[in-house]
Amino acid sequence: MGETYPITFNFGVQLAVGETISGATCTAIVFSGTDNTPSTILSGSPTISTPTATQLVTSNANSEGVIYEVTCVVTTSATHVFSQSSKIAFVTPGGSFAGNGT
């Protein structure tokens, strides 16, 4: 395994006053390149600290040269469901990380 990095999704503009995040799920797919098991970059479950949800990602032998799209879906105390995505790339399996935050 390589380095581990956090991806933070901020839902602050989508939440009403007093509304909190009650659950979060993240998924990873390949946006560009080849990795038959993209979910293996996800490390554990997302952590919630309203208004954010943070997912740890870890590079591996298959991640070099691949661009992933990580999507976070949250449910709220008001039963709303919101999602955000971010594209990320690992430059080398044990090396640096780049994310565009969108």
C-alpha cells in the first residue's frame, strides 16, 4: 500500500440551519485509465463532522496513472440526500496525490 490522503466533501451550502449529516457513503470509479478494483483506494468508512464528510484514500499498485472519481452521498437529519464528487489521481503508487475538489 502507498500513502493515505483525506478527501473532504463540504455540504455546508446545502444544509439548512440546524440540519446535520447523519450518514455518509463513498464510492470510487475509474474516470480514466485502468483499475479493475477501484474501490480498493477507499480506506475505511467516511468520517462525519457536519458540515463535512471525509474519506481516506490510499494509493496501490493499480492506481498509478489512473484518474478516479470519488462520490460521497450523505443523508441528513432532515432526511435529505446530497452528493458530491471529486476526481483524484495518484502520481506514483507510493507518492503524491492530486485532487481537483469537484
